[in-house]
Amino acid sequence: MTTDRRPTTDPAPEAWRARARRAMCWATAVGGALTLAAAAVAWSWLDELPDPVASHWSGGGAPDGFSAPGSLVLVFAALGLGLIAVFVVIGSVAGTAASTRRLAAAGSVWSGGFVAGMLLTTLAPQRGLADASQAALPGWAFAVVLVAPLVPAAIVALLVPADPPLPAAGPVADDAPRTPLRAGERAVWLRRATGGPGLAVGMVAILVTAVLAVALETWAMLVLPVLLAGLFAAMFAFTVRVDDSGLTVRSVLGWPGTHVPADEVLGASVVQARPFAEFGGWGWRIGRGGRVGVVLRAGEALLVERTGGRSLVVTVDDAATAAALLHTVADRSRAGADD
Amino acid sequence: MLWRIDPGADEPLYAQLVGQVRLAVARGELAAGERLPAARELAASLDLNAHTVLKAYQALRDDGLIELRRGRGAVVTAAGEDLSLVERALADLVAAARRAGLSAETTTTLVKEAMHR
């Protein structure tokens, strides 16, 4: 899938970079603070910890991995900062859309909190112990460490500002296909985007994690299949709508979703999407150049080029009809703006 | 599928929707088992009253084209047929009507009359 010519009516193709830089600064600060604060607290415990400390537990509850406490703190701090860096790079390089900046910011904060939680729940029960082999890890710790950082992550994601309106600076290309509509006639194109291996992969992942949690009798681990069920339920089907307001893609669950206003549409076309090669997987995805993909299967897809250097791909049948109507409503939004 | 509404046309709004579903089923664009959009969603997108859409869905149900199920919405029941012969003949008819200078209304009346014979 290639975009041979980028429409030239984009008034601010680079404006997102400053917004991405700002959002990623905040995300780094919050995520980094969580990890570094936990490392500082753990460092202050060094005198009270056994040497070596338990660093890994087997399914049965007895520790089966040990390391020097000082190096464990450093390894965790490095892991946290490394994960944050990965998300910050994604947000800085590909954060053309606000949704991507939100995901990247939430990812850095969650990583920082997750690593901080792992470090503290690993070391806290070992304070005052003479022998680390006695160390017990509370069963609920894993669930809390996994879920709790979602709260600051969600808050930071909500604080990342939405994209401001950015109407296109010129008309849609003359040779783009249109849906002929009479004056006053209204039209809507509705279609469901489904298919692909998402449902099967989700079922297997949920089943395996649930069976594992039950088999190991680590009930707190049941939080994993629950989180996965929520994730796959939100990702397995989307409704796609083109009407006077523009393009709306929304999970049948109601979230996540996105809207491309008609006056921000530069052009739409039918493309062949390859989810794995272009987006590294299925579902709501970030592709090269910050292209947002709602890719549930390989094959026919609607590509929408949007102002602000943004673009969106949705795998949906009958994409040509959607593209033509989108051009028509984009024309109408331009005509309305001239009045 | 593409839904369109022309408030300026003589045909009632609900009848315009009925005609489009009928055509889409006949052409095979809507297959049996496929679900029509929720009345509220379709109404909002086309700036219609939800009752207008419901009236159209009820008319389609009475025709046996769709089934209305509580909780599942409107589901297409009828299967499409091959219309290629009719469409080819239609193209000839339209060309002939244009040559004769007939309006769309007159042509439609002629077709209706012929079918009632």
C-alpha cells in the first residue's frame, strides 16, 4: 500500500510535532517519576533487605530466582525507563493523531507505574528477613500491580489535548470519484467492519490465561483474562459511517472510536491492507508515519487522508462507495464554509 | 450500504427508504441474514424522525423482506435474484424513452400500466 501523492491542501502537515513533544514530555515526567520514586524508596531499604533477595517466584509461591538487592533496583529502574523511552519514541515519531499521542502517553505512564509496583511488591515483604528463601509474595500483588497503573495512565491520556479543528485549505481533487446527489438530498453509508483472526485469537488467549490461573490456583491472575476479554470485545467489530458530518469509525461496544470531520478530508481511496506487514497486527493499530489503522482482516480497506499529516485506514467492504460519498460531503463542507 | 433521502422528491420519505432496501436486496447487495442499521442511527445520520425509519422497516416486514426481532433489530430474510436481464432491458427502455422525449414520470406510468395488464 503506497500513497503516491500526498494532497497539497493540508494547511499544517507538521503542526502535530510540537503537540507530540509537549505530550511526551509530560508522559516521560510522570512515568519516570513513578519509576525513579520507587527505585529511591527501594534503595533506602537496602540495609534491611537480605542479600541476595528473591527476585522471581514460581507458580507454587516459593521463590526460585535470586539476585543482589542493589543490582535488582538498578535493573528495574533501567527496565522502567527503557519501556517509557519506547512509548515516547512512538509518540514523537508517529503521534500525528491525538489518539496515538494519548496511547503513547498512557503507555509510558502505565509502564512507569507497573515497574514501580513490581519493584516495591517484590522487595517490601523481604524487609527484615535474614534469608530470602522465606520470602512470600502476596497472591493479589500481581493483579494490583497490573491494574493500578491504569488509573494514572487513563488520567494522563485524558489530559492530552484533542486535535484542534484544522479544515483543509483547498478543494478535493477534481478527478476524485463523487456520489451524485441532488441539491438538498442527504445520504449516509453504513457498514460493519468485521472478520479476521481477532475473535479466534482472543478466545484462545482468554482461555489459556484463565486455565493457567485456575491450574496454578493464583486467582488474582484471573484479572488477565478479564482484561483481555475487555480488550478483544472492544476490538472485534467496528461500525463505519459516512454522512454529512464526515467519517465515523466506532467499536460496536461504543469505545474506542474516531471521527474525521468532512472539512478535514483531503481525499479517500480504496487500498489493499495487510494488517501484519503494515501495522504489526490486528485491531486498533499505529502504522508507519503515524497512520492509524482499524485493521481487522487483510484486503479491501478505506484510506482517508486528513489534514495535519494524519491518515486513517479501515478494513471494510464496499470502500469505493464510502470514498465517493466522503468526497461529496467534503465538497459540501467546503461550499458551506464559503458562504 | 448507501442510503439516500431527497426531501424535495414527491415520494414520501419512508417510501424512499423502502425502495432502496428493495433494490439492494434484489441486486444482492443486501444478503439474507444481514442486519439493517438501527432505526435511531439511520434516522440521526439522515436527519429524519426515527418513526419514519420504523415505518419503512414495518413496510419491509409486511412485504416479507426483513424480520424485526426484539434486541436484534431488522434482519434481511429474502434472498436476491439475478436482475441482469431486467437491468439490460431497462437500459434499452430508458434509451428509447429519451429518444422519444418521454419524461421519467410518463415512462414510469407506462411501465406500471404494462405490469398491471
